[in-house]
Amino acid sequence: MRYIFMLLVLFCFVMPAHAEQVFMTPQAYVQAQFDGATSKPKVIWLNKGLKATMAEILNHDYAGLRVRYWQGEGEQAFKTVWILNEIGKEKNITVGISINKQRIKEIKVLVFRESRGWEVKHDFFTRQFKQLFLSDENRLSKTIDSITGATLSVRAVEKLARIALLLDKEIQG
């Protein structure tokens, strides 16, 4: 009984409440999107208008002045890949988003750092984003089904999808 109590104390108070879970590195995600080819990153500089729209979507200011992205060449010139971060409840969630012709091709949780809401990493959730686009009001073209107990993580992934589509729209003109 004493050992069980010690294990319980160890588990509840000593073990970290959350651990970083890396499902795929950002570099591996980018390479996978371009069939293993190494693509050089590009940068989009954020003007006042773009930063204001991003702040509306995020419900807070975007801290950076620029965002890195990768873009295909030739036949894949309309394909972009974005690696973005957003806070779920307390920690960043890193998401890879692939866009082709201003529609989401794939969205994948790359690194999850929260203690709850990890369900957003599963295909049953991320599949909902496939082929979505950004409406004139900067909303996703379809409502995303939430996950009980993962509301903040779901919102974070939705916001990142909207941001990626907004930035893609900006660079594609």
C-alpha cells in the first residue's frame, strides 16, 4: 500500500503534467509535401493590414514581422506549405499546413505540448480541413466539428488554418 501511495505521489506531483510530443519534424513535413525535394523557404513580410487581419483571427496580436513558407515550382507553383504555431490553452501547438490553389490539401499536428486536447493530432479531426478555403469574411468554408475536452486545441488549429489560407491568398495575389 505504501508503494502505491508513493507511486501516486510521484505520478501526480513529480511527473510533468505535459510533455512535448513530436509527431513529425517541420523539416520532414516540408520534404514530404514536395516529394522529398528540398525547397528553400521564402518569407512574407507582414504589413499593417495583414497584421490587423491576423490579430482578428487569432484574437491577439501576431508577434512576428514576417512568416516563413515554402512554395512549389513549375506545375506546383500554386502549392504552399506553412509551419505555424498557436497557443492551445497554455503551450504552443505546431501545425503543418499544405495549400494548393487556395484550398487546404493537408493539415497535420507536428508538435503537441499541451496536457489536454491531443485528439487534434488524429486523422479523424484533421481530415475535416481537406479542400476548405477562406470565405470573404476570413472564415473557413465549412464548420469544423469540435472535440469534447479539446476545445482550445481545436480553436488553435482552426485559427492556424485560417492564417495559412490568408497568407497564401496574399502571396498568390
